[in-house]
Amino acid sequence: MKKRIGWVDALKGFGIILVIIGHSECPNYLLRWLYNFHMPLFFALSGLMFKYSESLRGGQWLKRKFKSLLWPYFIFAIIEFMFDISKGLTRRDLSNEYMAKKAVALIYSNNIFENIRPGVIWFLTCLFMTEVLFFLIQRFITMGLVRIIVIIALGICGLSWKYVINFLPPFYINIALTALLFYSLGYFLRGILQKKGTINEAIIGIALLIIGSLTGIYNTVSLNGNNVDMYFMRYGNLIFFVTSASLCTIGLFSIFHAIGNHFEESRIKLLTYVGENSLIIFLLHGTIIQILQYFINRIGIMHDAWVVLSILTLLCSMLCAVIINKYFHKVIYLR
């Protein structure tokens, strides 16, 4: 597929807006809905854009992925570490034990300490491991049916991990196994989405999104009021979780693909711009939310504060993306 595709960028933009809303203390009903699929959606979008060539050497591929995923992770891990230190100094509760545990958590990249863990940057190491798994499957398994069986088997291992294994591996490999299901879904959908979108496709997509949403809402009943959360391996009913996330993802893919031509129009280009810079926005929005929350609480905004917080976070993140792209692009992406 092409390097830049309007409807894909628009869907990334839509997804990152949902992420920001989910982290802005939005109402529970909205939080429970979007958490059913917003992270699986990003893994599927990454799978959609996966490129594989028999001539591509493993070392070359790993080097490329290090530059695009692991290097930004460590850059923003340093930023997160420094931000946490500044918060501790401000509150005057910073300890050497906390700094040591935070450094270990960021290097190891998993929730090995109960209350000290990586922030939103966890997605990068998890995506890296997901792509490594998918690359190895593509490289060493030639039969399509066997690939599907292996992917499903690994996905089941990920979904049941916390029930059978009392160990958290580095780089969120445990969650990557689950993410592999959705990454593969995105990759397998690419063949279908090569064709031009139609109105019927959009209608089917809306229907799938509704069914998936209802399934996900029903699934939250088994979580005693909590929401689904891949980060904490909180899936509820495993079948309902996979079904809900998959149907919502396919539905959104279908809707955005069907109206893909409209994303070239000026009135929707803002959404595609957000999608083009979704990685930087994703990595920065958690820190920006914390800073904005402090000032919003000081001002005393009470009514619909999450709406104000979401809008301001998106705007500030986009501004940071403009600055980074202009002055620090080579530092972040090594190119």
C-alpha cells in the first residue's frame, strides 16, 4: 500500500482523539465504549501498513524498526523520567528508591512495580515486539493456514497469560501476543481494502461498529464496572473482547475507507494532519494532560472539564508536533 493514504491517516487521527478523550477523565460510559477497541485499532492500523519482502534481511528490518520505534521510545522515556523527577521535586516527595524503580521500569518496559510503570510510551515497545513476531511468522512459515493457526495460538497465549504465568516479560511481550491478533487482522484486511470504497461498505461498517460496541458494552458487565484495558491485561470475557474489538475495528476500517476520497478535502484535512502526526501526539499527550490538569484545577473549571482538557491537549500536542517536525525530526527519527 502507499506510504501516505488519506483515509488511513484520518482513521489514525480519529483514533488518537479517542485516546486523548480516554485519558481526560471523560464520563464512564464513554470510557468503557472506546476502551473496547481503541488500542486494538492502532495495532490493526500498523498491521495494515506492514511491508514484507523476501529479499529484506532480518538485520535491515530490525535496524529500521529500531529507528522508528525503539529509539523514539528511549527518547521519550528520558522525557518521562525527567518530568517525573520535576513533579517529585515540586511536591518534595522525590526519593532515590522511586527514581531507581522508575528507571528500571522504563528500561525493562513492563509493569514490574505496582505503582511505578511506563506511561503511554508502553505502546512503542509492545508494537515493536508485535512486529517482530509477525515478521518471524511471515519469514519462516510459508503456508497461509499454518500462519493463521500459529497467530491464533499465540493470541490465546497472550489473552490467558495472567491466568497461567506469574511473570511479566520485558517490552510487554505478554501484551504483544494479544496485539498480534489485531495486527494480523489489519494485515489481512489490506487485500480487501485495495478496492474503491462504496456506500454499501459504509453501511456494513456502521452495522459492524454498532454490533461490536454492544458486544463490548455487554462485556464490561463481567468487569464489575471497570473498563477493558489491554495495558493491564483486563479483557473480561476473552471471546467477547476479541469479537468486540475486531468488529469495531473492521467497522471503522470500512467506514473510513468508504468515504476515503473526502479526506482530501480541506474541511477534513485537519483529521488527516492529526493522523500523520499521531505518533508524536500519542507520546506527548500524557505529559501534556498532567500539566493542563494542574492549571484547570487551579482555575476551577468543573462543568465538562474533560471536554476542555481534551481540546487543549490536542491543540498543544499538535503545536508540539509542528515544532518537533521542524527542529527535532532527525533527533526523534534518526533521519
